[in-house]
Amino acid sequence: MKTKINKIIIFSIVLLALGACKTKKIISKTELPHDMLPAEMVKKIQDKQPAFTTADVHKMSVDVDLKERQLTVNATLKMVTDSAIHLSVQPFFGIELFKLELTPRNFVLIDKTNKTYYEGGYSLFKSRFGVDVDFYSIQSMISNRLFVVGNRAFLADVFKWRNDSVSSQALTVEAVTLKQEVVVDATLDRIKKMILKIKDNNNTVVTEYSGFKEFDKLLFPGNIYVNAENAKSKASFHFTVEQVEFDEPLVLQAANLSRYRRGDINRFMKK
């Protein structure tokens, strides 16, 4: 039983997120201007999306529903933009049991309970799941920023309206193996849903942003829901942040891995 619970917690920290604080109720528009071009919408999103050098989420809860098991854990997240992301999971009394460290080069998952760490490159996600994500895609996803999978830089005109209709309020872009869809909040000019769907199988990841709230002079979604699904299984994660600071001095130190034994990341992913 303990091993199963540990694995649920580990899987939950691989999917990251940020949240928010006090809020004002916002009435949504029903439609976008009928003559708006996709590139114009992209520019609006990029102008409104949050920009910061550091983020320090002091308190965050994560509700996990994985393999017919439900679990709620506490967590903290620290980010230095374009440099590193550290997520710490503390299920009981503030004691850190699991930690995920991401850099542009690779990621390290540390299971402190079993004194084991797993290290891997982002190519693992492409080989196993068909999703060509990297550090910068993950960074944008958890920050409610626009990105194109597999491309750190992209032109606004790569997007088009779903069904060539502004009324869809959804931008799409397609790669050889993947279709990406961005549903827009017409009031805020922000992303409210991101859908990644692999073309040759049933793997789908849907990230939904809701309850946008302003704190520390930045507008962020108060709730982030991540749902991952394929033909055999489904997992869902609900992230809520209670305390967060932006653009404060922050130095992230990598864990001393000599204290842990190395596990096989490929074997772990197959479990």
C-alpha cells in the first residue's frame, strides 16, 4: 500500500502548476471581434501573459486522482525563469518526501522515502508518449504562457482559428505527430485551456485555467486542472496556490545526489 501511495505522489509532481490569491469576479465576454486574425489574438495573449524572473510558491495543494486512488498533498514550487524549476512535495507536517528538479538540460526526480533518484532527458517524453516537450514548454504551461510544442521560438502566424472561425475562440497549430489547441478567455485575452493530442494514438493532455486572480501585481489562474488520458488509463490533478511571491531574489541549489542511489527512469516509467 505504501509503495502505491508513494507512486501516486511521484506521478503527481511530474505535472506542475502555479495558482493565486485574492480575486475579483470577472464577467466574461461572449465573443471575439468577427474579423480578428489569429496573429492578432496571439499578440494579445503575449501582451497580457505574465512576465517574471522568479516565482516562489510558498504554499500549494495538489488533489490527485490516479489509478482509482484519490490523494491530497501539500507542495511548494520555486522557479527561476529559463534556468530551473524545483517542486517539493510535503505530504505530512512539512516534511519533504519527494522533489522534482528541472533545468533546460534534464530533470531529476528524488524519492527521499526510498533514498532513490531518477534522472532523465526530455526526449523521454517524446519516445514514450509522442510529446516533444522541453523545459521551456513546461515552464510556459505552468505559467499560463503561450508556447508551441517543440519550438522555443515561433511566429504568430503559425496559428489559425479552429474550423477557420473566430467564433470558436480557439487557436490551433499542428505538427507531424501532434495537434495543439489553445482556447482563449475573451475577457482577459488569456489562455483558459490548452489541449495536446497525439495524432497516432489516444494520448491527450488537457490543461484548464480558471479563477484568474491578481496578487503581487500579476494575474494568475487560481486553479489549474491537468487531465491526462489514453486508451487504458486516466489521471487528473488539481493545483491550488495559496501563497506566492514574484521577482524576489531566489537562488536554487541542486540536490546532492551522492546521498541517494540512482534508479532506472525507463523502468520507473513502465510501472
